[in-house]
Amino acid sequence: MSECNANLGDDVQILEVRSNQDDSQINSEQTPSHITEKFFSEVPFSSKCSAAWQQFKKGHGPKTGFAQCKHCSKVLKTSGGSTKGLLSHLLSAHQIVIPTTSTQSSKRQRTEPSLDTFFAPSSKLEATEMIVRLVCLDGLPLIAFEKSKDLRRLMNRAGFNVPKSHNTITAKLIEYCDNIKKLMKAEFEELFKSEKRVSITMDEWSSISRKRFMNVNAHGENGKTWNLGLCLINGRATAENCYETFKNFLLTFGISIRCHVVAATTDGPTVMKKMRRYLECEHQECQLHGIQLGIKDVFYVKKSKDKDDTIEDPDSANLIDYLYEADQDSEETESDEEPEADNEISVDLTYHQLTSLIESSPLKLSPSVKAVVGKVRATVRKYRKSPLKDEVLQSYIKADHGKPKALVLDVKTRWSSLCTMLDTFLKVFTQIMKAQIDITTMPNLKDTAINFSDDERQAIGDICDVLDIIKAGVDAIGRAKSDLKIAELVAKFTIVRLSDIQDNPIAKVMLPKFKERYNARRTELSDIAMYFHDPASYEGDTRLLQLTLESLYERLTSTPELSAGTDADSDRTRNLALTETQTTGRATDKIQQRTAGESSKRNNKADLYEFLNEKASPAEVSQEVSTRITLKMEMNCFKQSGIKGKTLEFLDSAVRTVRPSSIEPERTFSTAGRTQTKIRNRMGPKLLDAIVVLRYYLRSKKQ
């Protein structure tokens, strides 16, 4: 039995020796043969270094990236300085656990911030206000709050309770807009109590859903503007219906047209001109629209049914209807093939012929402009439709100007785009000619060169010079803070600049047309504005001006009628008043019968004093005569000393609110058009109105 135990012990020793040999062989195989102990050294203790390095030696020199265990001499890779493999070896081979330090845990917390750190606390910003900003300012669709899981998760993590239905969000937007309109109404009440007045700009617009709206804006002093929103026009858009809609819409804000509105500015359609007969305030037609018609008189003439005749009445012609018979810029697939030749280019008029044509008949200028501009448009289309030709052109432009510059094609309904197209064409004219030479020599392209003479190039420059002057004036009049005084000064500046370049044949024709169109829309309010600007240099009739000021003052200081009741309501009120009068009359008869004896004993001395006070007191001056005398005295004082009285100060403040253009409704319609698109064509009128009002309110509040 003892012999068996001895043999068993010898076998165990043999197995242990073999296992140790196998482990050494494995370690020697895992360890690269070119790594020895002389390339490993102790790691000095540091608080920034991991505690795992105290159990290993770190490789250096060409042997960087390895570590040797102090317990078993095993060599491990440490790619990128990671200690994950070292910690795993200590735990599995030697049952040694290295705890993580507070420095490492805090470092990990700093590098992995929580999602909540990116959001402000919910107490600082309510969910409704944030949704209003996302929808109205950023253009986020309402359905995104219902369908987007990521958006809802982010807002919920930030502490916001987001509604689950877009119908609820719609109701919140409309409610928020109603509260803003109540604030506007309260602001108007305070404004009118401080003896201030407003002016109105309005226009009508048809949406993509075939609904007709009217936008109304109220304007105060110093460019203050209130966008009152979009009012739906029910039924036909006649002058009577538009006026009733306009009047009732203003009454919801506590604004009386007669007493609170100085003037209403509209553009020139027939409906707006007919509304002038119903308006109880002054009417100012848009000066920018008049300038646009003046430009159309010079540059664009609509063809009648007879090709030899033209319509000389510009109001009956479509706006900027020119050279679109055969060269519509289609959006078809681009091709390197040269488009068919335009009929416009065949009209070959030299610049001298153009000048003589102007002198003989100014209204005949449009065919000459059409000939020159037609060539430019054909050249621009040629490079816009062909990527290969445009690549050749841009190489020359980038070499000379340092950066690429794309050619611009004018738009049919915007005369300012004509100026932009011609100005860009002149800047890169040399590069266009160089590219045209290269393109004509390419064998794979069939291109016909479009050449420009010196006279034609000069004509393009003359057109740009005239349009640049008018464009600068239009930009100044279209600003938010512009008033009638600024419009008058801009008109004088434009007339002077056009007079300085009378050697330009385009300017020679443009100057009288500009004066005609501007003066046709000039009103008595412009005379009042210039009188308050400089009374000493006022050239108009002072007596007529005084009568105008008197009429305006009496209208603006009259008692407002803000009730919008029906005839039935008026009859009911009249019947109630009659009943009260009858009841009061019966009570009064009883009292008179009871006091008849006392009234008969009157004091003669009291009657005498009453008679003397009635006859000896001066005659009362009527309100009309009093206003006339006050205005005359204040106007004389203002002319001599430049100091305005209370009446003139009130009128000056009122006239400064009048806007010379109706560009503000056009801005609103642009916003509405970007909001209600073909994709969102089912948007209701109330929601569209709320988005427009809130967008303008939030942007003005931000500024």
C-alpha cells in the first residue's frame, strides 16, 4: 500500500513539472523574442497614473506599447495606453482587484455629461412659448411634435409636457395669439388716451387654398408697427364688402377709422381705389407702385392684338410683360445643345438709332430695350442651361475675380431683377467673351457666338445707371421707419440725380415719367409733412394748408363710435330710452304739482342777477372758430420761432405715422406664402393668422 502511495506521489510531481514547463513554453511563445527585461522599467507613482501600473513594468524605447507583469513576468500589449488588459490579467491570473480612484470616476463623469445639462430648467421657459417659437420662428410643422419621437424625448427630458396631438398644439397657438391681440388692444387704448393716432397699411391676398385674405397693419411714430393679422374676406371682394370687413376688423382692436386713423395706405387696384369713397380717413396710394408703373412706361410696352400697335395706357398693360413670347426659361433637362435662335436677337438696332428713336417718340423705347436685353438674356440662358459651358465660363471668372460668380436671369414680375442681371453681366463681360471663343472651338458643342457691339454695351450701362438710381430710392422708401417726409426727400434726390445724367437717353425719358407717376399719388398729407419739416421754405398756399389742418384736427379729435351693433340693437336701445323717459316724466309731473305753490314765489333779486349774467357775459366762440384762431396763431409762431404749439404738435405726430408705401402687407403675404405651401394647403385661416401674427410679434420683440 505504501509503495502505491509513493508511486502516486512521484506521478504528481512529474505532472507538476510538466505543467510548469508547458506554462513557460506558452509564455515564451506569447512573448516576442526581441523583447527582453532590459527594455522594461518601474513606473513612478503618480496620482494621475492608474494604480495598475504598480503591478507591471512599462516598456520604453523601441519596445513601447508593452508591459511586463511583476508576478509572472508575462508580457502584455497596452495599445494606446489602455490598462484594460492589465486589470483583466491581474484579476484572472492573480486574483488582484485594482479599485478605481475618485479622480478617474470624476474624470469619467466630466467626459460623459448627462442629457439634462443641455437644457435650461423648465421653470425658466414654458412649453407653450417654446412650441410657439419653434413653429412661428423656425418653421417647424405641427405634426413633428406628434410624430417625432426624438423631439418629444428631448422636450420631455427638459421637463416640458408636450401635447400628444397636433390639434391641441393648434388650439394653444390660437389661444396664445388671442392673448397677444388683447395686449395690442390695451396698448391702443393707452395710445389713444395719450392723444396719439395711428395710420393703416392694408392689402388683399389670395392663398394657395383659394381663400381671400386682407392684411392690416397699424403704424405709429418712429417706425412702430403692429401687425394685426389676416382677416378672411367672405363672399366677393367688392369695395363695399372689403370696407365693411376692414371696418369691423379694426373695431375688434378698439380702433375707429374716423377718430383714430390718420390715413390708410393701399396699392393701386380698382377695388382699393373704390374703397376711397367709403373711407372716413385720408387715403394714400402706394408710391412704390407708382414708381413701378413709371418704369413700366419706359421699359415695357404690352402688345395689342395688332402687332404694329401698342397700348399707350400703361395701367391697362400687365406689369412688365415683355420678351416672353418665345423664350420662357423652362426647367427641362439641361443640355449642351444650343437653343434655337430667339426672334429678339434679330432686331438689330445700334445705340445711335436708339437715341434718335428716344428723341422722336419716348414711348417707342421698349422695342430698343427689348433688342439689347434680349441678347443679354439669350447669353445668360445659354450658360445656365449647359453645365459644360458654365464650367468654362466659371474657370475664367475664378481666375480673374478669385471666386466663382453665377449669372442671374431676370424675373418677369420684378423690374429690380433686370438691373441685377445687367449689372452682373457687365462685371463678367470680358470673361463671357473669352469663354465664348473657347466654346465655339469645341468640336462636341454646336454653339453660335452672340456678339455685342460697343453701342450695345453702352446701352446696357445706361440702363443700369438709371435703374440703380431708382432702386436706391425704392429701398429707402420701403424701409420700416420711412414716412411721407422721407419719401419727399427721396423723390427730390432721385429727380436731381436723373437730371445730372441727361446725356443718358434712358434718363431723359425716365425723368418726366418718374415725376408724372409720383405727383399723381402725392396728397395734401405730403404738403403737411414738408411744412412741419421746414416751414420757412414751404412754397404752397398757407391759407389752403390751414384749412386742411383744421379739417384734419376736427376729425381726429371727434368722439369715436366704437359700437358695431345692428339696427335691431339700435331700435331696442331707442325703445328702452323711450320707456325710461315716459316713466321719469310721470314722476316729474307729480313733483311739479306738489311744488307749484313754492315755485310761484320767486325772488326778484335772483331773477335780476340771472338776467345780468346772461346779457353781460361775452358771446361764446364756436369750436370751429376757436380751432381756426388757434391754428393761425400757432402757425405764425412756428414760422417765426420754429416752436410748435399743442395743436401743431398733435398734427405733426399724427402725420408722421402715415406710410408712403404698402410694402408691409407684402412682407406679410410672403411669410404667409412660405407657411401655407402645397404640402400644408389644408391649414385653416385661424392657424395661418396666428402664425403670421406671432412670427411678427416675436421678431419685433427680439429686435
